[in-house]
Amino acid sequence: MNRSPPPVPSTYTQEKALDDLPGIQWALCEFLHSRMLESEEFCDRMDPNKERLCFANGYGVIQVIKGLMSFEDKDLLSALHHMKRGTSVAAAHRKPPPSLAGRLAGYIVPGLNYSGPEWVAQMTDVERHAELMYAEGLYYKSLVGIVYSGDWLSFIKEMLNMRTILSTYQQLGRYLEAADAAYTASHCVLLEDPSIDRHFRSGVYVGLGLSHLALSLMPSRILTIVEMFGYRGDRMEGLRLLGKVGGWNSGDDKDIVPQSEEGLRRPMCDMSLLIFHLVLSMYTFEGVDVNLARRIVEWNLKTYPNGVFFLFGAGRLALVCSQPERALEYYAKAAQCQSQYRNLQHISWWESAIANFALWDVKASKEWWSRLRVEATWSKATYTYGEAACLASLGEHAAAADLMAKVTGLRQRIAGKSIPVEKFAARKARKYLAQGNHLVLPAMELAYVFSAPSHAPQKVVLEKMIPSVREALEELGLEEAGGGSSEKLISNSSIESDRKRSDGEEERSTKAGNGTVKSAQVGYWDNVCLARFLEGVCWRYVAYPDPDADLDENARLLVAVDDARRRAELAFKAVFEHGPKIELDHYLVYYAHFEYGRLLARSGKKDEAKTHFDLVLSGKTAEVNPAGRKGKYSLENALYVRTHAAVDALKQDRLL
């Protein structure tokens, strides 16, 4: 049932700026109920001249969401315009800075400090909120500026703004700590200062929390430089601050903050937690808590049953738990619950394409990639290659070739840098055309890039994915790693002889009719290593499903864990053996070391696992012909991030 909007004062003065908070909170609630246009129209109608602190910034945030969803120049420019206006309004409401003489005196007399908690304490409530909204506005403007500009100069300019943002949040955070400490000391019990409103608190906590998370995810080399300027990233502190706003930290549902008492930015905190636990968990392990994500999703779906953002969260939760069919149901509902912002539906389509990969329904996945290619604008190169890879896997090479030829020309740049997945797609598209319209398992390779095999049910991996790999191996004249019956347990003493027999079969199988040798074909060993790599990945997930997978206890597999592990091991070792013969796809060797390390970790061989992880992180050339590898290999930075996370997980005894 729709609630009527609260009354908004017709006249506006800076001193009464916070009287608009109930109105902007109502607009946010409408937005989260998937009534986006009503929310946008209300903000615009309440402040047509964009001079009111809350509405000017709230309307600007809506334009930012629209711009980032579409990636179209007109929407990004509109977002930049309105966020500049919003920050300008916030700046006008801030406490005037002290004179030069006052600032100099502040360095001498501690009580005159103009950059610490004392300075914030001297502000009025409106000035404190303006300070917070100014930092928020700068952040959103910088984010859109980086996306829109696409060059390094603008990137550096916006990063300087980020320093101002971080400093402001730290200053506001220290003020909250000081105020709460003083209130606690006077009452002899740990309490928050009730004079500070929940809307301000939630804004400071989301800013500090996201800052900690963002810094903690940075590569160590960059983080070392950032820390020189006094900024640090404590992941667990960031998660604690984000969870504090909604009352999630205790683990007791009685402590969850009800909607009637929540701060304005509470939904943003909840969505940030969902993104970390359900999306960024592809690249990191420390702090990930899928059970917490489940609690957040369930509570918010009760509050916003048709809320598109939390339906996305429910779908992603199901996918992370290896329930792609259930995920597709949530994505379908998310696409149907609102039609006002068409670009939001594209998120559902993207996730549906990946969920169908997890079901290994290539034809269904192709349909979603096709729809994205026609309508969506985020990454045309990726959508086009996704559809082409599916068509090639389905044997429709004429249509695939037409799309492959377009991929390279569709690439974009952000902050002057290529998008890694687009660069990967362009390389594979060129290879497809150079090999006479042929790639080995292109759809499954792309599925791996998006972590679909890790979210596939065991039965799907065993009955659909592995047979596809088997067919590819047969086309290459090879047999499955290990051979023999998949139901048969093979003793450890026979593994070495099995490997030798398999290697001998590979050498013999390279000979084809008319005296030609398949291994002499261009890209043959690239294809062999790709097939073996995907074979190893599939058997690895048969042996050890993802730790967050909800396994069907009634679905008993006929393959013993030891047998599946042995097959995965032999497949990865085949990649290492033939890696020096790879011509283009050198990334396979490094990713094979990563996946083999994860396999060893799950087998209890942590020291051996770390050896493989260290090799990846060392930057040294692995089983690759140094003359054949030029520059970085595909998706190198992503692998570094995942490997660093795996090393940390080993230290914490987390399952990989």
C-alpha cells in the first residue's frame, strides 16, 4: 500500500533545512519499493530550483544512479550537472571556514583546532549535515566524472577529490567517537549520544565503512602509498560500521533496527553489505558471511517485497548457494516488478545469462546476451562476445563470425584504461576469426570468467559440463584425464602410472589422417590446455563444491571424492606440461596454478597449495615459453586479487 508523502514546508530557510528529512526519506522509500519515477518526480516538484539541501542532493543521487545504469553521455552529463549543483548547495550550508589568522592560531592553541572534533562540535545540526552531504556529493561527482571522462588527467583530478572526501569522513567519525565517549563517561555505561540524530550517524558510518572496505580491497603496493597520507583500510571495521546502522552485528534478530527507527542511509548500508558478501566474494574471502547476507535479504524483502534491488540480492544469494534455478526466479521477478527504469532490467538479464551458464543451458544464456547486446550500454563488447561465444558453442558459426568481427570495435575505456573483460573478449574474438571460425569451449571459458562453474550444482557439472569437455577433448584426439570408469576408486599408488599412460595417449593421439599432425596446427596446444584446464575446474567442483553451496542431500553422485580429485589433478598437471607450447592463451597456466592450489588446499595440503599461490604472485614466468609471452596475460590483475585472498584464507583456515 502506498503511503502519502509527508508535508514539506513551502518556504525554505537554511536554518530549517533538516525539516525536509522526512520528505527525502519518503522519496527513498518509494525508490526502494520500485516506484522510481514517483520518487524522482516528488524530489523535483518539492525543489524545482534545486536550492534545498536535502532535495537537491537527493535528486542528484537519483540522476547518478540513472547515469551509471545507462552509461550514456546525456545521462552522465545530467548526473554531473545535478551533483555539482548539489555540492554547491551543500557548500553554501556548511560552516564558514576560519580566517587565515584563525587557522594559524589553531596550530598554536589546541582549543582553537579547526580540523578536529572540536570544530565539528561547534557546528549547528544543519552545518554538520551539510558537511556530510558535501562529502557525499563530491564522492558521487567524482565517480561519475571518472566514468564519463575516460582519461588519466580527469582520473587524477577526481582522486584528489577522494582525498578531501576521506578526510571529511574521518573528521566526522572522530566527532562521533568523542561525543559518544563523553556521553558514556557521564552515564557510566556504554551509550551513544542521543543528541546526534540517526540520519547523520548513518551517513557517517556508511562513508567510513565504505572507505575502509575500498582501501582494504586495494593492491598492497597502492595501499602502501595511500597509508603514507594517513589513510588505512580496516576491512572488519568497515563491515562493523556498515552492519551497525541496521543492527546486524550481534547476530540476534531482536537487535535489528526497525524501519521506523532507521537512519536515512540504512538501505545503502544494507545494499553495500550485500554487494560485498555476494558479489565481491568472487575476489576475496576475508570477512565474507553469506549467512549475514541471507538475514539482510530476508528482512529487506519483507520490508520491500517488490524492491528490485533486494530481489537482485535474493537472486545473487541463491546463485552463490549454487541454486541457479531459484536465482532465475528472483531475477525474473526483479525484471517484472518495475518497468520505469529499463536499465535496471539489464542487471536481471546479465545475472540470468550467468545463472543459465551455471545450469549449462547455453541456448538460454545466448538469448540473454542477445537482449543485452541490443539494448544495454554498459559493455557492448562483452555482450556481443557473450552471444557470439554461445552461438559458436551451439555450432552456429556464420552468425557467430559476424558478431566476433564487431567485438574489438565496441571496446570502451574508463579513466584511460581498457576494461579487462573487454580486452579478454576482443582477444578471443580475434582468435576465433584467425582460426577459421573456431574456438574450443568458448561459452564454458566465458562461464569460468564469471565464476559460473563454482555456482553450478554438482549434478549439472557432472552430467552436462564434463560431457561437453569430453566432446572437446575427443575432437582434439584426446581422452579424459585419468580415463577408466568414473565410479571406480583408484589407489594413490596408481596415480603416477595413470598419468604416464594418459600422457602417452596424448602423444599418440596427435597423429591424424593423411600423415598430418594435429599438434602442428596453429593454436592446437592452446586448445588442449584450455580443454584440460576446464576439465580440471569441473572435476574440482565435483570433488569439492563451493563452501557456500546448499547441497541437495538426496542427490547422491556416483563419483568418489578421491577419484574426482585425482582427475582434476591430472588435468591441471597436463596444463603445466604443455604450457610451454601455448602460443596465445598464457593465462591458462597461471589460472591452473591458482585452481590447483585451491584443490590442494581443500585436500588438506596447505603447504603445497601456498607454493602454487606464491608462484602466481611472484610475477615470474611459469610453465610458459618466455619468448611467446609479451606483456601481461589476460585477466592478470583479477588473478592477483583472488590469489592474495586465497593466501589470506589459508592463514585463517577458511575453505577455498
